[in-house]
Amino acid sequence: MRRPPEQRSLFGEILDWMLAPLLLLWPMSVALTWVVAQGIANGPYDRELGELARALSRQVRITAAAGSERLPGVSIQLPDAAASLLRTNDEDEVFYQVLGARGEFLVGDFDLPVPEPVPLADGELRYRDETVHGVEVRVAYLWLPGPRSAAALAGPAAPAALVQVASTLDKRSRLATEIIKGVILPQFIILPVAVVLVWFALTRGIQPLADLQQRIRRRESTDLSPIAERDVPDEVVPLVQAINDLLDRLDRSIRTQKQFLADAAHQMKTPLAGLRMQAELAERQIDRGEVDPQVMKHTLHQIAVSSQRAAHMVNQLLSMARAEDREQAMRHGDLDLAELTIDVVRDFVPQALERRIDLGYEGPTDGQRTHLRGHAVMLRELVRNLVDNALRYTPPGGTVTARVVPDPFGQVLVLQVEDNGPGIPPAERDLVFRAFYRTLGTDVDGSGLGLSIVHEVVQQHGAQITIADAHPRPLPGHGPGALFTIRFPLQPMLLAPPLSAADSGRTPQG
């Protein structure tokens, strides 16, 4: 069994999405600050180390090769004061070294590593990182060019000596640490302040939502007027508009229900008043001792008729409520409209025989071309109301026909109920679908809800209903009749083959 999703807080969601990047960027800022601090710390100390290397290179004397010697001579005179200056450092240990053209050691520290030789010396100062006695050092070095011969004055000189000075990294690390402390420590104060400011800003930002909530909570349950949009943020206006639309639809629905209940109560007064009147009349007759069997039988018959009217009214009201139930209307399934119509017609056979009305069915009976998706109970109620309405308005000796006509192209399925009663004038054909509306000029007993139920079921199934004269040129003594036609749209899976002539015969039912 799946657990329902937990309710989430909009405030918490926004706060998380704002603080999560902030907390993610803070370690990245620390790492970037460390890299920048290292670069800042290396700059001045590299320049200092380079100056020491250049100062040491100025003490080197290079002489031209004598006789058959190909390499120049290299010598250095390093005063004690200069040597002591190289060694003087309060924090870092300094190493220096001078090598000749043959790589011979001239002065300094013998253990300082030698870089890769260059083919041509240009006196450019270079830097590299090395390790001396297991300690990381920074090295500044340069290759000194030798004297050029007269034939090679225009060309570059070969390297004659190597001068390099190195120092440990203690001062650099200490300076980088101080820079990081100066930058990071304030962030430990700024970060909580930023969190508080974000929380405060969000609280202020969603305050209009809280105000809107209070405005809605203070409303009376009967107040369905639209919510004012003037004090609502732009981002919430669509939500308020949707709520206002819902309130408007709810208001119309409640007004319709109130009107329906008022009409139902008014309609129920007549049969209930008849019941009460007949019961009081029978009571008075018994009190006076006037117990005439024929009179009492007539009174009981009137009570039965009134109770039957009341029961019919109640059944119609229940059917109307069932037809308006949207949740129930969504429960559609595959059904056979022809079979359903035949069953309803059979149920009305006794009533048709009593009224001497020819009631029958026309259409296919094999069920292969009359399937559709719909709500079986609602469609049965639709057919019942159409047939019942036709029987009520058809005079004795008349004809009522229920017909199911498949579409040869498989697009729709047509249901028709036809009679030869007085018909419905064109001006009233849109009004008869209203609840409790009764056609003028008729004395037919009814509740006025049947066609309203039919219209509701038609709308729920996406169908169309039309009313026309069944007999535009009626016979003498007969009315034009009414022809109700309902067209149900079919889904592709329910497409049917064309209707054959053998399947279109009328089946008499009564």
C-alpha cells in the first residue's frame, strides 16, 4: 500500500532552495580563497627571492676561453657580508648555489638540485619548486651567458654558469594562512546573518499569503463573493482568480440546488395535501358513522393515487440527484444500448396494454453494432424517462416506438423515442428540459423532472439530443407527435460494421 505524500511547506521549500546553494558555495569559496591566498603570498616572496638570485649573479665573473679551451672560465668573489646576508632569515632557511660551465660546483650548497640545462642562455629569471633534505623549497634560478666571439656576436650565447637561490615556504604559508583567516573568519559571522536575513525576507515575502489566508478564514460559510485581488501579489493572482471561479460555480450550484429544493417542496405539496385531505375526509365519515363501502373505496383510491404521485415524485428526485452525481457519472463501462432499450420497453408493456398503446422496438437485436461506453444505470434511467414520457402524452390507441439506429460509418449510435401524441411546440422545445417545467395546455399527470433527467444524462455522456415532430402531416384525430433523437459518439474501439436490412425490423412489445 502506497503511503500518501507528506504535506510540504512552501516556506520551507523556498528556504531550502535559497540556503542550499549558499551552504554549497561557502566551501567552494574557502577553496578558492586558499588558491588566491597562495598566489598572493607567492608574489612578493618570489620577487624577493629573484632579487637575491640577481644580486648573486652580479658577483659571478665570466672570462673568455683561453687557447684551445672551448668553455669560458667562471669565478666568483662572494664577500663574507654578502654570504651572511644570504643566510640571514628569521623564519625561512635559504640555500644558494653557483655552478660553472662544466657543471662544477663553485660556491653555496652542494645538495641543491640542478634544473634541466637550456641550450642557450638568455639570463632570464625562472622559478620552480623543489625538495631539499625532505623540505619543500621555492627556487629562483638563471643561466648566465658566456662571452661571445667576434664571429658569433649576432647569435645567442651558450650558458656559462648557473645561479640559483632557494628558500623554504614557512613565511609563504604563514602569510597565506593570515589572508585566509582575514577572509574566512568574517564569513562565519556573515553566514548566520545571511541566513537570518533570508528567513526574515521570506517571512515578509509570504506575509500576503498569510493575510489572504486570514481573510478567507474570517469569511462566513455563506459568503461566496469573489476575493478582492487588489492586495494580492501578482504571482498569487492566478490562484485567487481560480478560487473566485470556483466560488462562482459553487454559488451557481447552490442557487440551483436551493431553487430545485424549493420547486420540489412546492411540487410535493399537491400529493401530500391530497393524502391529508382524503385521510381527514375518511376520518370524518367514520366519526359520523357514515361508512359507505363505495365512498370509502373511492377515498382509499384517491389516497392510493396521491401516494403513487408522491412516490413517483420521490423516485424522480432521486434519479435527478443520481444523474447530477459527477463521481458516479465517471464510472463508464461497455454496454449494449439495444439490449438495454429492449429491457426497458418490456418493463413498460403492462402500462402500455392498460392504456391500449402499441409499444414496440425497432433496431438490431444481435448486439454487434450497438455497443458504447456509458453508465448503465443512468442510460437505463434515460430510456425509462423517454418511454414513460411518451406513454403519458400518447392518447389511447396511439403508438410509441423506441428505436436504436447504428451509424453505417461507425461514428455515432442513435437512440430515438417516437410517439403520435400532441407533440411539443418549437417554442417550448428548449424549455421542456428544465426541472418541473410542464407543457402548457395539457392535463397529463407528471412531475416535470423526466426530461430534465434525460438532458443531464445526455450531457454527461457527451451526446446530443434534439426534438422534432414525429409526423409533420398527422392523420385526422392524431397529433404531430414528438421524436426525441439522441446521438452518442462512439470511440474507435467500438466501430461497427454497416447495418443490414434484416436487422432493422420492428419488434412489437405490447
